[in-house]
Amino acid sequence: MRTDLTVNGQSRTIEADPRTTLLDALRHHLKLTGTKKGCDHGQCGACTVIAGGRRINSCLSLACMHDGDEVVTIEGLGTPETLSALQEAFVRHDGFQCGFCTPGQICSATAMLEELQAGWPSHVTADVASAPALTVEEVSERMSGNLCRCSAYPNIVDAIMEIAGRGRA
Amino acid sequence: MTVHIRMDDRVEADRLEDMAQGVVGKPLDRPDGARKASGTAAYAMDSLPDGACFGVLARATIAAGRLEGVDAAAVEALPGVRAVIVDERMLRNPAQGMAGKAPVQDPHEIAYFGQPVALVVAESFEQARHGAIALVLRLEARAGAVVGPDDAGVEIETPEKKQQSSGDLDAAMREAVFGVDQTYTTPVHASAAMEPHASIAQWDEDRLTLRGSYQMLRFNRAELADALGIDEKNVRILAPFVGGGFGSKLGIAPEAVAAAIAAQRLGVPVAVPMSRQQVFEGVMRRSETTQRIRLAAGADGRLTGIGHEALVSNLPGEKFSEPVTQATPFLYRGENRVIGHRIARVNRTCAGSVRAPGEAVGVTMLEIAMDELAAAAGIDPVELRLRNIPDEDPTQQIPFSSHKLAEALRSGADRFGWDRRRTEPGQVRDGEWLVGMGMASAVRVNMLVEAKARVSLSSDGHALVETDMTDIGTGTYAILTQIAAEMLGLPMDRVETRLGDTDLPPGSGSGGSFGAASNGTAVFMACEEIRRMICERFGCEAHDLTLKDGRAIAGNRSVPLAEILGGEDLVAEGHAEPGDAEDKVRQATYGSYFAEVGVNAVTGETRVRRMLGVFAAGRILNAKTARSQCLGGMTFGIGMALTEEIFHDPRDGHIVNRDFAEYHLPVNADVPQIDVVLLEERDAWANPLQAKGIGELGICGAAAAVVNAIHNATGVRVRDLPATLDKVLEGLERQGG
């Protein structure tokens, strides 16, 4: 079936089996292989993309549900030559080892910082009525949907804290 | 021109010390970092050829028996399905690390629940997945399958060469002033690399190209060729980026062989990605272990005896068995010793290498036993270890190549504020949290494995490093580039490293923490030869030559390399091999872990608050990537200590928690901002770089620091990992009652 969507600012049309997930549509149909499949069950976060401004597990969403949606993938955040500030910070802080979970981590972090900015509380926010502070604990909690078996977590947090502290992702 | 080194003796000179570029050891960013951060690094499934079909494996749902047949016609009639393949060349399980030949084959013989037995190939992934789910297998279960190491009728092997004994441990235990005699257990673990196994096979006449996610390409090529019954020369494997391995991708696995068979039969490229569930079931698990540990000590805490006897399991016919006691023979003193090793043959997912096979579980439990001894003897746990560092390998009676355990212990204790630890458990409370500190030693054997690498210096002053070695996150791209840049006096951006292609000279592969040292030595040797060729052209002696920033300097002459080369390219191949040095000295890496935990007095939940690792692994080649390796190892340790455990159904052995919702890896919030300290060390017995492996050291005892901290916080001793809240709570209740 036909789905029209905007991916990284470009209008794209896919003709796909209705069972096709957004993840497989990006990877197999649009050849945007930066988004990774780590579990296909919404348990690891490697497939995180930003759809309609929010981070989602693209493996848990069918492509056909995104007709008319705007999707941003890792390819839309920066290229090797034009990395975003957050992507650069991941390189500098060694916020990865094997790199497989990294696109998901970076997409997740990009959207997470906006959630934080918008005042969304998290499990570790002591007072849900007031604006959450930018702390290691908050960042660590909010990034816990993205598994990293190489366990670059402390470096991921450092990279995010550096960029968030500067107020731009 | 190939230059060869065999490590028979210690190296005379620390050549890297003579170099001028100043890049080795620096915490430089990975050269491949931008590609990883931008999603342009191509992993196995990221280079799908046009017209490729997808294959999805179907799995056996019995513990043991036969596949009598499959209902292929019904599935082949489904839309898009191209073939249902059951082929006797298909693998039962992955090859063990460095096997170099096919593992057990033939899907008709089923040895464990989850064994891949058929492949459904279709035009799209969705169609293939549906076909695999719909495929009806005719399975004939064999009665009497044994799925657990403690089950009735289990066959247990006691291989003679894996038992050791010296002195009289029983007598030492009787005479000991302080002793420990306890049995500890660790559960089955999964490597759980984030990239699931996947292969894309493509044939060009009789030549096969396989894009896969593998750690040891020269072995994998031989294994794949052997499985298919073809000449190795006709197999090329590409794995430029590997999304983690931790041992799970050492040997060729079922999806690779199935993809190759399907691609040949259909005449199109075939991609076979394993699902996460299939990776849990069909790839390697770390065996569960039961470990009886005996420690005998005098009044001063000095050990007079150590016993370490392990029971592990594997499938029938598998040569690998978790080498639990690997470091026990040389870690601590004690003249009376027993090492025991038994293997239960079970119908469970194949057991193989998972990060630091042996030490990860063996040192961890030994270090919990040492904590018990410290408590029994009333000696500080750090001091107890310091008193028991031997002067030489007490089993083989050979010297240590270098030994930094004492420094790691003292430095760690100092940095962590160990003197603030209360000896008596359960003394520190923070609201509803009980707070405690624990520590453990780290130790891992050090190895060198044969490796070759080619280095080319082009006439314009750029260098290219080539080997089929892989970078599975370990930092190989970074450190090989640094070694070549250092040796040839080039800025990092003028050196390119190409990896992960069996058309390149065969490296060691990634495994056993030997990658950096082995392949680094091969690159170093090739560079030494290029330096010799430069000397010839420049007319100077080797010791007079300085290479820096693309210039050759000798005496008062300083000339750009391009000028010396005069349009010529210089190419050399380095070849490193282990030798007699392995028998002359005991080589190992050492370290220490310190952890502070909070244990919730109400729920029994443990949170790691602070953690420090201090490690010595010879020369550190890149301080940034080495630190990251240690962070990763220690985090594995947190998982081992608190959450990671595979459950096998006692009826049929199937893995109940075969996904990330139920197999609990540490997540970001479970891991504090861990501190890592790397000690200065050189090991002239290891290799000319004087560097040792660091990829696994971070896990070899890490969990013990956490479990020992739980004891210090609560007085509860958990001997059955992981220390989940139910176990801690039960201990707390017992104390309360």
C-alpha cells in the first residue's frame, strides 16, 4: 500500500506491504540504513527516530500509520562532514564503542532534550510540578530506553550534558 | 616483503618510546567516530544488494530428536515465498572461537530447543517472516533428553587434563586458622551484542561474498568454506563494522551458512537476519557455573591452600567448556591447591565464549570468597589481597612478566576513599537505603595470536594499514592508525586503516583481548621494515632516523618523505606470532574494583552509587578507547551482579526470557558515572609494543565488588548470582528474625 511521508525534509512515497514497520520502510524501502534494528520489539531503542517531533521506536510502528507524518532519522541530523553538535559530542566523549546503538541514542537524546526543555517530568523528577533540572540523574533516567551493551552510558551522559549545558543540540 | 617476529623472549628496546609523532597512547577520537555518529558506518544488514531476497530461520521446538520433514509446499504457495530450505550443510550451532572448521551440521538431528532447522526465503522480509512462522515442522522428540546440569541421568565428564592438584588441600583446610568452604553459582549469561547476527550472501559463479557480523574473519572464512564444502579461496567475508560481539560472533553461525545455501540455490543475493529471540536461542550462551571454593589461611590471613572446582555444561560434542578456574592457579599464594573441572552434557543452547570466558565468572566468585575470608579473619579486604600476592606463578613456578596488582589495590583504595568504609556490615544508613562498600581484584590472562598486516606508504606521504582484523567497538581503527602514524611520523589524518575484509592479510580476529597487541605488533613490524627502507634511501642508520609530521630527519638533514620516496611506494607486511615467552613467564593483566551500593531496606533493591576500576595492561595505546573498554566491562559486571540471568524451562530447556524485556541488561540509569584509572606499565614479554589486552579485564571480578558491597551494606551474603532483591530481602528478613 502507498504511504506518503516527509523524511528528513524530503517528500517520500513508499509502496509497501501493510505489515512493513516504519523501521523496515526506512531501511529497506528508502535505504536509510542509519536507523538500526536491535530487537524489533521496542526493547532496545536502536531504531529510535523522531516522528512528529517525538522520539519513537520505529520498529513498533507500521509505516502505513505514518501517512502524512514528518520523520527525522539520524541521516537528517548530520552527515560525517556536517555533524550536529550532539553528534560531535558523542565522538569527542566516545559515547559509543561498536556504534550500533548510536543513531538511536543520538535521535533519542535530541528529542529528549526538547522534552526536558518543555518541562516534561521523569521518574526521577522530585517535584513533577516544577521544571526538571538538567542533572546527570535526569539525563541518565531519560536515556534508559536506549540500551548500549558496550556500555558507553557514562560517556553518553557526558556528551549530552555538555551540549545541553550549552543550550543547543 | 614480510617481516616476522616470534615472541620467544622479552623485547630489548621500547621502540615506541623512540618515536617522535606523539600519538600513541593519546586519548584521540576514533577515526571512524563520525561515521558511527552519523549512521553511515555500514553493518552487516546495511548494504543490501538490489534484488536481494530475505531469509528467515525456522526453529525446532523440542529439546532433542529428529526433524522428519517440513510442510514446504504449503509455505512455498504463500505470496512472495521463493523457497523453503532444509539442507544437511546447515549448522546446529555456531562454530567455537578459532575452530577454523565447521561445527556440527545437519538440521535433521536436533540437540536443543531453538535450533535453526529450516530457512524460508521470500522476496520481502515480511513474507519470509510469515512463511517461517507458518512452516509446519514434523518433529520426532527423543525421550530422555537432559536439559539441566543437575537433572537425573545427566552425563558428566571429568577430563583428566583439566584437573590439577598439589600439596594436600584437605590437610591445609583442617589446619587453617581461618577458612572458607562454600559453593557459589552463576546463571547462564547472554552476550547480547546490540547488532543481531545477520548475513548477506551473494555468489558470482563459484565465488561467495558474505557480508556478516563476525569477529574473526580468517577463521570464519575457513569455517564457512568447510561447512559448504568449497575451497576457502572462493570465500570472501566482509565485516567492516561489527555491532558488538563479546564472543557471540567468534565463529560462523547458522544464518551465514543458510544464507549462502539459499543464495546459491536461488541465484540471487539472500539476506538472513536473525531475530533477537533467535540470537538468544541459537547463538552462544555463557554456561551456568557451580563453583566450590575452598580457602585455607593462617592467623595472618596468608593463604596456605586454594581449591576451586567448577561444574559447567555444554551440548554433546562441543569442545569448549567455560574455563572457570583460568586465573586461580596464579592469582594468590598458597602451596596446597586443587583445581577441578567437570562438564555436564545437556540439550541446551550451545555454550561458548562470552566476554572473558573463565575469569568473568571464576574470578568473580573467588573474589566473593576472598571477601568472606577477610570478614572471617577480621582483616581488611584490600590488605588480605596484598598479603597474598605471590612472588612468582605459584603453580608453574615461573616469574610474572609484570605485576601491578598491589599498585592497583593501593591506588584504588586511596582514590575511592576506602578508609571511610565501616568494617562491620549494616552500619551506614541513608533514609531507607543501607549503604556499603566492596572491592575485588581484577585479573585476566594475556595472549598473543598470530596476525599479519600490510602497511603501504605512498609516494605522497600517506599510509594505508590493511588487515582482515575487525573493530567490534574495541577501537581497532583508532589504535592501528595511531601505531602506524607514530612509527611513520605522520599526522593521524594521513593514515587510513582498512579492516574487515578477508582479501586483506589475515589478522588475529577480535577475541580474548588479544586483538590490539597481536595486530598492533603486525602493523609495528611492517612499519619497522618501511623505516628500514627509508633509511636505505635516506642513507642513515636506523637509530639516527626520526620521522615526524611527514618528514625524515637525520643529523642536520630534514627532508619531506615524498622527496625521499621519489614517486615510489613502500610496502611491507608484518607478521606476529606467539612463541616461547608464553612458557617462560606468566603474562596477565591486573586491576582492582571498588563499588559503593545502596540497598533498599524495604525492597531489597540494590543501586550502584559509585564505582572505580584501576587497571594495568601494559602500554595503553589509546587512553580514550581503553577507558571505554573498561567502562563496558565493569557495566557487564553490574549486570552480572544484579540482573542478568537466563532461565531455561526445566521441561524442555527452552530459554524463557529470550528478549531484552526479560533478560535485563544494565540500562543507563543503572550505571553511575564510573571512574577508570589506567596505570602506567610496560610489559617487555608481551610484544614490542609492550601493550597487553584490556577488552576483558574490566569484567574479571567486577561483579564481586558489587556483591561484596551488598554484604558490607546489609550483612547479607549472596552466593547465587545475580543478587536480585528477593535474595537480598530473604537475607534481611533472616537477620531481622
